[in-house]
Amino acid sequence: MRIGHGFDAHPLAAGRPCVLGGVTIPSDAGPVGHSDGDVVLHALAGALLGAAAAGDLGSVFGTDRPEWKSAAGEALVRHVRELTDHPEIGNVDVTILAARPPIAEHREAMRANIAALLGISVDRVSVKASSGNGLTDFGRGVGVAATVLVLVAGVATE
């Protein structure tokens, strides 16, 4: 068994689509990034890379890699799953840090999407959020971030 931790953060900009956990959320602003800015799926990809000791998002999907420009978060997770020989997922724990957009009404859709993407049951996926109470740019609605912990088994090692 191995644990991986992932983190991703992006600023929010008006007129951008807001996709979190693979779910499009109605919002006046969305994350800005080299790919789709989906901090949840980016952090998940980072957590899977961490569990396999296989690098980080920048080493695999860096901004110098034009083939990943505007890529959907699902594509990043699928690629990492291939790179890490599809380890068995025990569970996924997601925390979204954002004052906006509101997460609660989209939580179950995110859980279902992440579970389907990983081929696991939804009861193995937790999605929760914190506004940060205005203490950070995330809490002031300037950006959005996510942390993900993942427990895996069957990771290919050197």
C-alpha cells in the first residue's frame, strides 16, 4: 500500500469555464491554466504520481509540452494511470479550497465522475470543500485550489 498527495491551484478569471472534478460548474469565472485548470483532477494526477514516486505534474505535463495545452483533466488522470500501471485505488480524499464557485450542489457529481474515471465505487471517493474564511486568495474568491490524498496498492516500482 502507498499513499500519494497532490495539490494544485489556479487563479480564477472571468469568462473562463469552471470545471472541477470533471464537472462543469456554472460560474462567472473559471480557473486559468495550461490545460483546463481542473485543480481537482490535476491534484488527483499529482497524487497518483506521488504514490508511484513517478515525478510531478510539471515533469509529465509541463507548459513546454504543447500536446497537453487545453487538455481535459480526465486525459491527465488517464495518462498517469497508464504511466503507473493502473494501481488498485483504495480510496480518494479531495478537499477543494475556494470561496467560489459554491461546491456543495456539485459534490455528488464530482464523486461519481472521479469514481467512474478510476473504475472504483463512489463510496471510495470523498469530496469536501472549505472557503478558507477569507484568509487566503482562495478564501477571497481570487483562485481555487485542491488537495488530494489517494491510497493505492499494486504500484509498479523500480
